[in-house]
Amino acid sequence: MTTNDRPDFGSVHAAQCDRRAPSDDRRLERSDTVLWTLAPPGIMLHNFARRCFLELDAVGYKAWGFLDGARSVDEVVRRSCSVQEGGQPQTEQEDHVRQVIETLFAHGFVVERPAEGELP
């Protein structure tokens, strides 16, 4: 991904990521190298360390808000889907949220939170 690219979430798969995709029990938090601004109905992220931008839709914006290191990926998916409105089937919403989280992780927008007692 280069500056100003807007990835298609459908085109990024776990096998293509330069790091392994997050497992469901991991606790991920927003990276310190990311600046963000609201861009209704979503949010625009800029990872200045990697020099890339990412625009999230409303679903991604809700997931971004829950990625604070206190919740597992599974919990973020459940909470993001539970606040959704619209006609998408639940499994489709869950798949979309997981794909957004994998994209955020693969491009350094979120990082794994160290376990208690571990050095970062």
C-alpha cells in the first residue's frame, strides 16, 4: 500500500499479509504511529511511520473504536456487529469486521498488546 491508496477490503487476504493475521484471542490496540480524522460516515487513518492512508467505512469505524487493547478480536467483532443497522446477515457482518481488523493489523494501524509482564 502506498500513500493515498485506498485498499479494497475484498482484495486483502490473510495469506497476503506480511505478518500473520490476528488470532481471535489476541488483544489489539491502535498504533502510536497513526493519526486519524472523522470522515463521515467513517474515519480516515494515516500511519505516518509506514506512509500510508486508509479510509474506513462506518463498520470499520465502529471496530476501530473497540480496538483499545482491552478486548479480544472476538469481542470486537461481536460488539461491532451488535451495533450495526441494516439488512446484512450477521455472518456477513462478522466476516467484514474480521477482514477490516486483518487489514488494520497487516498494515500496522493496530498492534498486538503485550501480555502483562511482557516487555513491548
